[in-house]
Amino acid sequence: MEHFARSWTALRTAVAEIPDEDFDRPSGCSGWIIRDLVCHLVIGAQDVLITLVTPAETEPTVDAVTYWSVVEPPTGEDPLDALIPRLAAAYGEPRLLKFHFDDVGSAAGRAAELADPAARVATCGEVLTVGDYLSAYALEWSLHHLDLIAHLPSAAEPPAETLAAARALLEKIAGTPFPASFSDRDALLVATGRRAPTGEEKAALGDLAAKVPLSIG
């Protein structure tokens, strides 16, 4: 719960601080500019709100780790992925997109703070506790924060503690630790294919090099 709050607050702050003229810059998500990524975050905030008010009575079927599956890398053919740029463009001015994201994002943050970590919720055909759901989403926020600032060298990094938590969760998803020589940021970028490993990093990965990048969904 704490990592969700910190990662989400940091991400919302980072979006608010991006100058309007930078919304047309590339993001770390292939094929998406920053405007598209922020629109995706609006949908993510809506998903959080929907899930937190979708109670479940049955036993959990997944936890923060098994909520994620290793999937095939995106091809750009998914209808929702194709829809995002059109939705983002419809906002016209970046300030309108910023306003909507802050409005929905603030509500999602408040809902998360008020939620009972032990309560069970349903999403995507699965049941899990609120605590596990929000822990899973903290990984997404950390990765997308890195995507947001990929081409903005002066922008603030995600909090160190949330990067460390995201790395730990991704290692559990991968079923193996990443090399200790990797910083948390580099481990997340390399493991998810957001950056190709250097020769030295590839050597440090050893057999794990054949398993990355990991695409999770």
C-alpha cells in the first residue's frame, strides 16, 4: 500500500511538472509519445477506481506476483493500444489532459488510501486482496515513471524505495534475481526490454540473458 502511494504520487507529480511543449516528445513506450502515455495513465487510474469498488466474496486466485503473466511483446495491433493515441490527441491541449489525469489520479490515490488492504476485489477475471492489487500496480507505476522521463533528462526519477520494491517484485515474477551489479533502475529497464543490455551487463546476466526481455501483462 505504501509503495503504491509513493509511486503514484511521484508519477502524478512528474506529469504535472512536464512543460506542455514536451508532451510531443517520445516516451519510453515504443510508438507512444508522452501525451499517449499520460492518456494511458488516465485509463490506469480509472481501472484502479473500478477495481476498488468491485468487491469479491471468493478466495483470492492470484497475489501481487501471479497477478502478472509473462506475455508476448506488444505488436501494436491491440485495439486498445491503437486507440490510445487517438484519445490522447482528442484532448487537444496538454493542459486539458493534465487536468483530467490529476482529477482522476487524485481520486484513485484517495480511494487506495481508504481501502482495506485485506478486502478482496475482482479484476480481469481474478480475485485478490486490495493490498496485493495495489502492490502489483506499484510495479506498473514505477515502470511508467521511467517511460515518462526516458527522454527528459532533467525530470525527477521515481523514489528509490519504490524502484527497489518494483525490482523485487519483478524478480519474483521472473523467478530469479537480477545481477547485484545492476542498479534497481537498470534492472527494471533491461529486464523489461526498455533498454538493451551493454556487453558487460549481458555477461553479468549469464543464462538469464536468454530470458529477457520480460513482457508482462
